[in-house]
Amino acid sequence: MSQDNPTIEEILITVKEFAQGVAQRSSGAERYDGLCAAFLMGVVQRELNLGTQQDDDQLVELQSMLGTNDDLAELYRRFSINVRKGSYDKDWQSAFDFAFKQVVDKVKVTNPDHLEEEHR
């Protein structure tokens, strides 16, 4: 990192608080813009905090399910094809569990308050 202070985390918090303040003092489109900006700063903050953890976990799980060491994009492509072909119909629980975890991972980033406590 090339800068000492403020940190990226501090910058994100400051911009988020600024946008929230603008939203509180505004109405209509300007309020909406402020709320969107604050929301997106939170998303970026959570993405940075998680790093590659979710992708790494999904990579390992898909490699195990599919029995191949392809990259994540290719693994998702193969998984989707297998779901559409009905390859998991006799053992759908593993496909469901993976898909459910993927959705939970996405919501952890976009809006974790919508998750039940056990998934946060």
C-alpha cells in the first residue's frame, strides 16, 4: 500500500458516512443517489474484507464435486451444464447445498442483514 493514512477501510467508511449524510439531508433522486452510494461502499468494504475466501472455498468444493482442477469459471460452467442435464437428480442434495451456499455467499457481500444469524 502506497499510503500511510487513511487506510482504504477508513476511506470507505468516510465516503459511506458522507453518502448517508447526503441521503438524510436530501429527498427524491438525490436521496436515492446517496443511499445507493452508501450501499455500494458497504458492498466494496465487505468484498475487500473477504478477499478471495469465497472464491477459494467454492473452487475447492466444485473441484471435489466435478473431479477436475479447472479454473472457477470453467467449473461453474460445468456445474451448470450438469444441473441442466439432470446429472444430480439422483443426488440433488449436493448440488442444492452448493447452490444454497453460493447464494448465501453472495448475500453476505450484498446485504448480510437479510441473512439468518446462522449464515452470517
